[in-house]
Amino acid sequence: MSLRHFLTTQDYSRAEIDALLEQAAAFKRSPRGQQLAGKSVALLFFNPSMRTRTSFELGAFHLGGHAIVLSPGKDAWPIEFRPGVVMDGEAEEHIAEVARVLSRYVDLIAVRAFPKFRDWSVDREDAVIKAFAQHATVPVINMETITHPCQELAHALALKERFGDLAGRKYVLTWTYHPKPLNTAVANSALLIATKLGMDVTLLCPTPDYVLDERYMDYGEHNARENGGSLTISHNLEEAYRGADVVYAKSWGALPFFGRWEDEKPIRDAHKHFIVDEAKMALTNNGVFSHCLPLRRNIKATDAVMDSPACIAIDEAENRLHVQKAVMASLISQR
Amino acid sequence: MSLRHFLTTQDYSRAEIDALLEQAAAFKRSPRGQQLAGKSVALLFFNPSMRTRTSFELGAFHLGGHAIVLSPGKDAWPIEFRPGVVMDGEAEEHIAEVARVLSRYVDLIAVRAFPKFRDWSVDREDAVIKAFAQHATVPVINMETITHPCQELAHALALKERFGDLAGRKYVLTWTYHPKPLNTAVANSALLIATKLGMDVTLLCPTPDYVLDERYMDYGEHNARENGGSLTISHNLEEAYRGADVVYAKSWGALPFFGRWEDEKPIRDAHKHFIVDEAKMALTNNGVFSHCLPLRRNIKATDAVMDSPACIAIDEAENRLHVQKAVMASLISQR
Amino acid sequence: MSLRHFLTTQDYSRAEIDALLEQAAAFKRSPRGQQLAGKSVALLFFNPSMRTRTSFELGAFHLGGHAIVLSPGKDAWPIEFRPGVVMDGEAEEHIAEVARVLSRYVDLIAVRAFPKFRDWSVDREDAVIKAFAQHATVPVINMETITHPCQELAHALALKERFGDLAGRKYVLTWTYHPKPLNTAVANSALLIATKLGMDVTLLCPTPDYVLDERYMDYGEHNARENGGSLTISHNLEEAYRGADVVYAKSWGALPFFGRWEDEKPIRDAHKHFIVDEAKMALTNNGVFSHCLPLRRNIKATDAVMDSPACIAIDEAENRLHVQKAVMASLISQR
């Protein structure tokens, strides 16, 4: 089957990523087009969203298309994803029908489906979006599952806008405190894209328990080798920040405690000082700061950092619109 | 009042139904148009939906129009439908105002309002959509109440695509098990359209308790007489399936037990073998299988049936888009 | 900062209001345009809506634009509005980011945010929409907070359609009973616009406790002086109604009982006779009746009044569409 999806940037070559970013930059300069004229995209939100929904809906409109926003389990019924099941539970419909019917209606299907946060060995299989990709007969786009490739592109574009070529830049992905154990998707994604772009990447986190899933660590090392960068783990705030060109912050739950979050809470609570503040930013090479948003101010980063010229989080958020238009236009053009 | 609504196919002549199906087939070949250019349709969902909402919203877009999706009681307030009431309960607004104001905003009003499942003598009056039709000054479309005329047209189109002329085909509407007592709307509708198209229709159900409301049985017999077909009740699986050209499955609650569903449960539970499977389909005249969806796999029909070439449920679902565009275009053109 | 918002009609001169009403009347005669071609508006509903959402969404469509409907706290996360806070509560994002990111995506931001009904000294600060206006870099529109300026314009247009020039008309804003203590927004707004249009305004309410916030009473007196009208308080039904040209009804909670609604309940309950009925309307100068809707029939006004030719509430509701298009077109044109 030759149908191309946008599930992870790992399925895309460096040249393909660069082409998407160039198209996104072109859309940023000139927002309207007819690339989706008369076309439609279904946006399936198994988890809520504001930026993702707004930017996809608007992106479709800018290119002459139309987005349909669906929230299965809220304004539609729950869906069964396992094959061969006797469907006597809550689910009223099987993904086989959902994906095939939607494929008859729309030209693209975008899916947001977070982990269930009970068993990482289950969640890491990314079953929901894979089932859509398996059964759909139109391209499927990842709007955040266990990675967040649209955020990766938006982040990459914001960095290129600041730095031009990114090869050899020191990039720090820092864990930060958050009252809840969050999804690792953006952290996984930051590793993938930063190594793909040839940066020297430091994963800064409180303890080895916060290192990311080996799949993404392996991809990161592979990408670093291929693109002339590096991937290092650090638990030392000062070492990590010193000389950094980019500080990207994200909170996430430690995988060894997955589903036993009460046990992880004391560790998280003991590392509130991982907050991104002016003192830490002063150690960098006049570095930029970014975050995928939403961000709790004065928990993950201080007001001073957020409101400083070094903060490019708003640019990154804006870029979601432009990169997603590039992704939709690219997927549509193959058909 | 000369305003034409689309509340039930019984209000439409055979020639009018055929014209709608021809227009739908034309839209299937050539999806875009300007029939709704600058026009709008309000989609009121008193009950949730995925296919209906997607297909109507997309249909409006394809024809240059715009759909507004409203969910009274969820993202709007509850509505009073009874005339003359002192409104001191939950409802904040009367249908008289809702329908008249909406009629000032939009060009079409589509309504989904399922039975309340407490008292069939109340539910069978179809008060909600009738109140809209009474107070609205624009055409009203039934998106499923106690019948589902849009599904009828989609079903009819899928059958015509397979068979061409349908006169004299053996059509079986079979009850199937479902863990909940469902709406009879699609079953009522299947009777109406199958008899209108001149087929020899068998209503297959576990016991006489599952025979449909006499209004629809009477319409079915009337239609059969007018169009050269027949309507028969059967409780014998083998007789019903043998030689069938079409098997259409649906679960529904038995009307004599309406509102006392616990009493009906043992009867339903005793008829799980009504599931549509390969052995039953082997009795047919190489017949096709369909269902309105959503369908619980391995409860109503087996995976083998659903995944067989005989299954036209996905085609039927797709046709919702095309027939609804035909209905909207037809209703708009009268104005 | 020269960015113009539409937060309250008090920020607009009489000439500017007249110009908006003329543009609205032009849109009523000729609904389509390209004033928002390729543009977008975010509609943020902190409180639900039917008319407001439909009329704004449709208005954007009519003018070539697109509305994005967002419900923070429902299909998006809760938002923090206070500056400098350590965000360790429910809110996942600060208004600073929400407003700035939305401003990158859309061309207009419209906000509905009702009072919290606990402490009027807090609610009267109108913090939510002011925070949007502060942080957004695109124009912000009030879709009802503690005033409802879009309703004002719709109301004014409906009155002008009946009367032409409104100067010197007797205008009665009458409190009516409602089982719940409602927002004062429409009452405040009625005072503002009726005095701005030079009418002789009577605020009719059961007791001095139901007089509106002094800010709006002061604005009303100021407007009356500027535009040649008057503002009077009355607790006498017959005096107020006698000779009235316009009766505008609204229920609201008494500010001295704000947040202690159980204490107010007996007073409200004792004034159910404030219902607008035919006997009261017979005292008027063949006056018109209106209401912002939703209206509980036979609680706020009788069926006879609602269904009489004197009732212009449906016209006023329709006019929401036209005036909001005028507001959006005006705000966009400044950019």
C-alpha cells in the first residue's frame, strides 16, 4: 500500500522534512491558497485541544478546504479498536467501519489520542492512530499521540527562523515540574526533531527514571549519527544549561512509575527547582527558550523568562498553523 | 402552507424519490456544486451523531453552503415543545422562538431527536420535529426521529447501484440482538422504502412482539399494493433468508415492552442467534447485506459477513452524503 | 495602543453607533459580502449560547470569513487570568499565551464570559474580556459579559425599523420574574443604548434593590443629558407602562443580594405579577414589546403578548446577525 501518512517524522527523510518546512515558511509569508479547494479533513479529538483544533481548522479554511471536528465518546460514540472482538461492551462501532466510512467522506483524517496512563507497554503501541492508518483509505495525520510530529515541525521552523542552519547548535530538552504526570509525546518528539536537524542534544532530567522510552532514545541516537549531532543524558542543571543555544522545556511522567503515579509524586515534587528561570537562562549562550504550550507560568517557567525576548513559544505556536498547512497540502498532492 | 419539508418519505411520491436518487447519483459522480451557495443549514442534534453530522456538514460545504451544528441541552439550553405552558421548569426557551429565530438565520433546519424510550404512545407522535415543522418558516429535514428518511435514500441508492431495478427482489429486514433496546426508526424506514421500491419484503423478527408499529406496517402494506410488491412477517430464520436478494439488519426494542425494558431483556437475550452470519447468508440468492451503522461486530453480524464482498454497508454510509445533498438542493430550490 | 475593540457601546460615539446601524441595515438588505474574505474570528464561549454562536458563525460565512468556536473549560482547558500567579491550580494556561497565540491565528476574537454570581465587586470588573483586550493583538468583541453591546445594536435596529427616529420616545425597561437570578448584562445594556438614542427611559423594577449598578446608572444619565432624553426609576407598574412606546423586559438578580440568592428569592417570588401581559400593554401608546431571548413564556411575558404584532423580539434576534456583521466588518477594516 503506497498511501503516505504523517504519523511520525521518523517516516520522513531529512530532505522531506526540509521541504515541509520550506513550504510552511512560504505559507507564513502568503497564507491563502487553493491546495485543499473543495477538500475536507476530519479532526478526531479523543482528547481536547485548543491550538491544534484552531490551527487545523483554520489551515483547511485558508487553503479552500473544510475541517470537520469530531470528539468520539463525547459527541459521538466510543470506538472499538481491537480486531475480532465480540462487541458487547461500551463501544458501538469498530474502527474498521469508522475509518472506512470517514475515508469515503473526507480527504484527510487527523487524530489526537493520548495515552491512557495506566500501562506504558500498552500505550507505547499507539494502537488508536495505527488502527486508523490501517483501515483508512485516505492519509492519516498525527495530532499528538505518543509523539507530536506537528509540534516538531512548528518548533523546527521557529528555531530556523532564529538561527538559520541548526547543525552543531547546543539543544537542551529539560524536564520541568508539573502537578500532574504528563504525556511524554512532546519530549519524545523534541528528541526526534532536534537530532534529525543535527544539533548536539542534551536530555536534562532529574534522575535516570525520567529518561525517555528506549525507542525514542534509539531513534535519537540514530538521527544524531546520520545528521552529525549527538545525544547526551544529563542530570546536572548547570552543565546542561551552560552554553546552550536552545532550551526546550517539557514536563513528563517517569515511565518506571507509569500507572503508579502516587509513587512518583515525591520525586516530581522534589524537583520543582527545574523551573526555567533567568538564572538558568543566564548560563546559556544567549539562548532561546521555547515550550509547546499550554504552560503553567511560574511552575514550568517564570514570568520573566516567558515575557523575555528569548522566548519563542508564541512563534512556535503560530507555526503550527503554517506547518500543518504544509503537511495537509503535501498529503493531498499525492492523491 | 406550501412549504415543503423532508420529514418522511411517505410525503414523497415514488417519482419524487426516484428524482432524489438520480440527483444523489449525479452528486456521487460530480460532488461539487453551487446549489447552496451562500446558504446555510442548522443541524440540531438532540442526540449525538458522527456520520449524520459529518455528511450533512460536508454536503453543505460541497455545495457552497455552511452548516451550523447545535446541540440543544448541551451547548445550548433545553427547549419547551408544548404549547401554552407556564415555563417554570428546565426549559429556557420555547420552540416557537427557537424555530422562528433559526428560520431568520438559516435556509434549512435539520433535526435529530430520538424517542425518550419511556412511553411509545408519546414518542410515536414525533413531537419535536413536528413542532419545528410547524413553527419554522424554512424547510425542515429529519435527521432521524422515529423514522430515518435520509438513511432510506442512502440504502435505496446502494441497492440500486447493485441491482438496478429493485422490483420483485426479495428483501429481508431482520431483527438482530443488541445489548440495549434501540430505536425502531431505521426498521420503520426500511419497511417504508423497501415497499415503496416494489420489493417483496419479509420482516423477520423473534416473536410477534417485535412487529413494528401499525402505522408503519400499514404504510408498508399500502406501498406494497401501490408498487407491486408485498409485505410478510416471519419468525422463521431459514424461510426468511432462503432466496433473499437483500438482507438488512437492525436491532430494536419490542413495542409492547416499551419503557419496561427489563421485562424484554430475557426475550432479546434468548435470540442472540439472529446474528447475521455466513451460514445464514449462504441461504440467500447470493444476496447483499447491509446495515445503517454503527454496528457491533460479532453481535449483529460476524466479521466474516462484514468483511465479505456481499456487505454494502460502507457504500450505504457513503451515500448518506450524496442523498442528503440531493435533499438539501431540492428543498432550497423550491424557495 | 490604537487597536479598537468592541467591548461596550460607551466606547463608541453616537455617530459611530449610527454608522454601525446603517451598515447593519445594508447587510439586512444585501447579506453577502467579502469584507471578511479569508479572515477568521475565534468565538470563545465561557458560557453556552445558541443565537450568539449561530449569528456570529453565519455572519463570518456571509462575509467570506470563518468562525472557530471554542469552549474553554469544556473542549479546551481552564485559563488563568490573574497576572503573576504561580499556576498550581486548575488552569493549564495563562491568558497572556491564549490571547497572543489566538491573535496569531485569527483576525478577531469574540468572548462570552458571564459573571460568576458570587461577588459583584469582582464580577463588575469584567476581568476576562479585559484580559483578552489587554493581551490580544487583534480586536476583541464582547459577546456578553456584564453588558451585551451586540444585543444593544440589534435592539436599536429593531426599534429604528419600527419608529425611525427614536428621540423622545418613552422607553420602559421592566424587570420581570424568572426562577433564577440572572445576569444584569442586558439590563445594563438596555439603559446604555436607550439613553444614547435620546429616549425617555424608565427603569421599572420591584424595589430599589433592583436598581442597576451605579456605573450603568451614571452612564445612562450621562447619555440622557448628551442626547436629549431622560432616565427615571419607577416601582409603579401602571405609571411606567402608561404611554410607553417601547416595553423591553428582562429579569435580573438584585445586586445587594449578589451571591446570597436564597435571601433574594422571596422578593423575586413576590413579584411574579411583573409579567408582561395584555392588560399592561393596553396601557401603552400602542407600544412595541421586545426581549433579548431566550424567554420563558407565561413567566416573563404571556403567550398573547409574544404572539401579538407588537412583539418585535424575533426581529431583534434576527438583527443580531446583521449588526454583528457590521461590527466585524468595521473592526477588520481598521487593520
